[in-house]
Amino acid sequence: MSKKKNWRSTRAYRLWRAKVVRRDKVCIICNSRKQRQAHHIEDGSNNPDLRFDIENGATLCRPCHTSFHTDYKKSYRYKTTRYDLENYIEIFNYAFNKGKESKNE
């Protein structure tokens, strides 16, 4: 009996990651060019038809990607949606701009 290959270890997944990072060039949250990773907007586990769709990907740096899944979603196991990512970006921008405003006062 052959073991089924996990979709994250396929060539299609590696190509998807490379294309997403190449398209965005920087983390869409903090504009970092370091430790860039491809993030599924609508999670790939629950949306097999979107797993390798470039439009379902966004580039995040490792710190932002980790923070999104552990601080915002509280786990890598919870499904992610476009709403989640947009809301996280809004929270990040609010917190970042709020800190800038208080320094300028």
C-alpha cells in the first residue's frame, strides 16, 4: 500500500510558493524583504480547489506569518479566510499608526 503524498510536499506547492513571493516581492503587512513566505488567504486544507491558485496567496515575512497564525488565529490549525487576513492587516496598521501618532504628539 502506497502512502498518499501530502499536498504541501508536492512540486505544485513549491511552484505556488515561489510564484506568490516573486509576485509580491515584500511582506504585504510590514513591507519586509526578509524571510518571505507564501500564505494561503483561504486555507489550502479546506479549499483544495484554491491550493495552487496564485490569487489565493499573499507574501508575509516569517514574523508576520507567525504572528497571524499564533497571535491572531491562536493556532495554525484554524482555517483562514480573506476576512481574517484583511482584519489582521487593519489591526496591524492601526497599532503601527497609533504608535507613530503618540510619538508625534
